[in-house]
Amino acid sequence: MKSPLPTVEGQKSSGIPRVGITGGIGSGKSTVCRIFHEALSIPIFYADIWAKKLLNFDPDLREGIIGVFGPEAYTPDGEYNRPHVAKIAFSDPAKLAALNALVHPAMEAESLEWHHHQVELGFPYTLKEAALIVESGGHQYLDFLIVVTAPEDLRIQRVIQRDGVTEEQVQARMRGQLPEFDKLKLADFVIVNDGSEMLLPQIWAVHQEILKGPIEYG
Ligand code: ATP
């Protein structure tokens, strides 16, 4: 059974930090997470992968999505029909809000349940990687937020190379995200990934700080 949507007090009481990692498209979130995982054995919750899983396999979510987007939201063989949903959601703000109101709480509950499981396995903290942590409000449930930063032109070039898309396509994706500046304001830690500083020492320093535990305010 899924956990209820957590309160800030509720999720911080375990004392094992939940850490978010975000940044603009192409900033290097996945690259940084890979190092946290491979060098430091930290478990990573990749929001994109889990969202796909939930949209395909969570019956309550499926029912809600069909209620908003119709039966075509799933293909005849039962798979989530992302192009159909995206086409409607991105041309109708109320439908986009309804989609977010269904997906975000389901993802929050799932990631909290996953976090508790990792805590039981003995990990010192967990990382949740999501491009839209701040946009979805998910950062308020986390103990720390890491923002990976790189200049926009470098991010665009990386994504063009990685995905074989055009600059216009990358910029269209960027328009769906808050400017990096707004994320940096909320960051507990910033990892600079512009090629001027090595990643491993920065990651090691952040790791050491997280191990000290959540910051106590007041
Ligand atoms: P998205 O938001 O699209 O998921 P992301 O923030 O997870 O992207 P990555 O996929 O980690 O970004 O990085 C984008 C591309 O840039 C990848 O091809 C990655 O290999 C490359 N890259 C990231 N950081 C560096 C670096 N420091 N040096 C060289 N290449 C890098």
C-alpha cells in the first residue's frame, strides 16, 4: 500500500536525509547521479523512469488519467499514450494542471515509500533526480536540494549532441522549465558542471555535508 502524502515533519523524522538533485536540461544531473551511485553507492530515484512505471502500472493513476484524457490515454494494448496526453495537456492549461495534480502526489508517495525502503537497507541518505523538482513543489519534502549548473549554451550543445535534436527543440523543452536562477536560489548545494571544475571533489564535499544530517533551523 502506498504511503499517504508526507508532511515535512513526517518525512524528516526518520533522520535519514532525502536529497533532491535537479538542474536545467543538459546540466548534467544524470552524470552527477551516476558518480554518486558508482563512487559512493548512494541509491538514486530517477523520477522519469518511475513516472513511466507508475503511469503504466498504477491502476488508480490510470483511472484518473482516463477520467481527464479519455480512453485514448492508453493504447489498445494498455500502454500509456504519452503523445496523446502531451498533445492535449500542452494546449490546455487546465488539463495540464489536472495531469500534474494526478502524477505529482502519486510520485511523491512512491518516492517516499522507496526512500523508506532504502533506509531499511541501511543507506545513509537517498537521492531523487528530477528535472522538475522545484516546478512540481517536490523540493518542500526534501531535506536538501542539490542544483547542477552549467551555462545555457553549453547545455544546449550537450543535448543536441546527446539526443540528435535541433537547437529549437532544446529551447522548446527549456521553456517548460523554470530558469536556472530560480532553482539556484533554493539550492543547499550547487555543483558546477561547466568543465572548469572536476565533479568528483565537488560531489565528495556535498556527500560529507549531507552525512552530517539535515540542517536544523531555529
Ligand atoms: P536532462 O535534463 O536532459 O535529463 P541531464 O541534466 O541529466 O539532462 P546529462 O544527461 O547528465 O544531463 O548530460 C547531458 C549530456 O552532456 C550527456 O551526454 C553527458 O554525457 C554530457 N555531459 C554532462 N556533463 C559533462 C561533462 N562534465 N563533460 C562532458 N560531457 C558532459
